[in-house]
Amino acid sequence: MEFVNPEGLRLDGRRPMEMRQLRAEIGAVAKADGSAVFEMGNTKVIAAVYGPREVQNRSQQINDQALVRCEYSMANFSTGDRRRKPKGDRRSTEISLVIRQTMEACILTHLMPRSQIDIYVQVLQADGGTRSACINAATLALADAGIPMRDLVTSCSAGYLNSTPLLDLNYVEDSAGGPDVTVGILPKLDKVTLLQMDAKLPIDIFENVMQLAAEGCKAIANYIREVLLENTKQLEYRRGL
């Protein structure tokens, strides 16, 4: 199958280095301490953060830092097939762990000892790049909750199809079986917090693909900063500051 036509356009009309349209909204869940909806093209994710609050299970309490918990799920209507997915299947457990570890790398947990922070992420529409969208939504929700972080953590994927590095894969490109790299970075600190790869790549091509994904992460970080700034301006306006 041809994923890049002779004119250099992908199946959805984007250039190889072009991201899907980003859209974000803060404060989508009224009862949560922080929440956000994040969209990357047709992939749509909602995240809610509760905490820092008292640890519910005392045996899990950590004396010198906060306990971070994460739960990932996919709505039954999020994909084309209508099979009911059992709660806590292997994929959900793995992605919950990936999100938790990525978020722990940016949250200043030592400032909140003997407390817990719960992050709930649900995919409402799935069209490739769901784990990246989940991390971006969780970052926005944590910022909305006012939880101290070293930096915003953002995530993006890139792949290699038809001998061309492609940024921000959609579902058709993602399920083509080619190499696919998901990267999460702390853009200001220039540190990698997440790196996952399906299939093998020669090292020189891998470096190009990873660099492309990292550039995507930085672009998302700039967008998230704009959203947070706009949200702050609206809050000031409402309070008459």
C-alpha cells in the first residue's frame, strides 16, 4: 500500500513532517481537581486528576514522596469495532503503567509526601497515537490541578513507511506494521522520559525518526503553553483582575 503518493502527500493529505490538528480544553470535569480534553486529529482523550489527597490505602503510603496512580481505559464506542473490552486487560494495564512512569518523571513528588495523586485517562475516539494523546491530556490536567512539575511532559509518535519518516501517525499508518516510535520529552530540560518502539530500525534511520518525534513533542509543548496562558487570562478576566 502506498502511504506517501508521488506528490509527497499522505493518505489524509498531510506532508510527511506535518502534525494533525491539535485542540485542547481545560476544566472538562467539574468535580475533578484538574481536567482536560486533548485532541490530535480524530483521536480524542479526556483526563481527570484528583489530589494531592490523603492516601486511601495506608499500606501504600510513601513517607518521603507522593504516590502517583494512573488508570487508562478506552470507551466502548471509541473504535470502529463494537466488541466490549474487559476492564484491566493487558494493553490497558501496560499503557496505565507507561503513563504513570512518564508522569512520575515530571511531578515533583517529594514536595507532597504521604499523599496520593490519581490520574484517570479515557480515550473517547481512537485514530492512532492514543498513548501520546493520553500523556498530553494528563499533562494539561496536572497543570490545571496546580500540581508542581519539573516541566511539561509532552509526547508524539513518528514512523517509517515507504522509506519516508512520518510524523504523528494516524490509525491506518499505525496499523500498517511499520516501525513506530513513541517519544515523551521534558522540552525545557531536553530530557527523554518515554521511548517505545515497535519493530527494528537501522540506527541512522532511528535517529531521524526519533528526532522527528521529539520536534513534534516540542511543537505540542508550545501549544499546551498557549492553552494554559489563554486559560489564565480568562480566569483573570472573570475575577476582574
